Amino acid sequence: MNVEESLPKKITGFYAWILMALGIFTYDMYAIRTQKFETMSTALWNSLAHPFKSAPLIVIWLTVTHHLFGNSKARNSYKQSASIILAKRK
């Protein structure tokens, strides 16, 4: 028996991305309709303009960007995904 066969099948992270996008969209629509909250975009720009809130926000943004795009595991995953997609198109 192969080791990979004995491991439980992973659930794709695609659903987490959909859930996150729906949450942001729902929050922004609620903020726009009620005018009681800032949208996510407005909060980002207001925080960047603030003398104390900008530094932590920049650190968070850079950390998330590095996590998604900068580490070698992510780069290898992107290359693998791209090759699978290109192979399916042929």
C-alpha cells in the first residue's frame, strides 16, 4: 500500500477562498447600504493615512503577500498548478 493512499484526502482550500470572498462582499454590501461601517477598502486607505495604524497594516500586508507569493512552497505549488491546467487544455 502506498503511503499517499493511506492518508485521508485533503479538502481543497478553494472553498475557503470562496467563503472569504463572500464574507468580504457581504460585509462591504452591508457597510454600503447601512452607511454605519467603513468598507474594507476605505478602512485600508484610512489606516494607511493614519500615522500609527499604517506601520502595523504594512507589516500585515507584507506578511500575507509573502505567505501567498514569496515562499518556495507557494512558488512550487503555483508551478505545479499551472502545469496541470496547461496539460488539461491540450
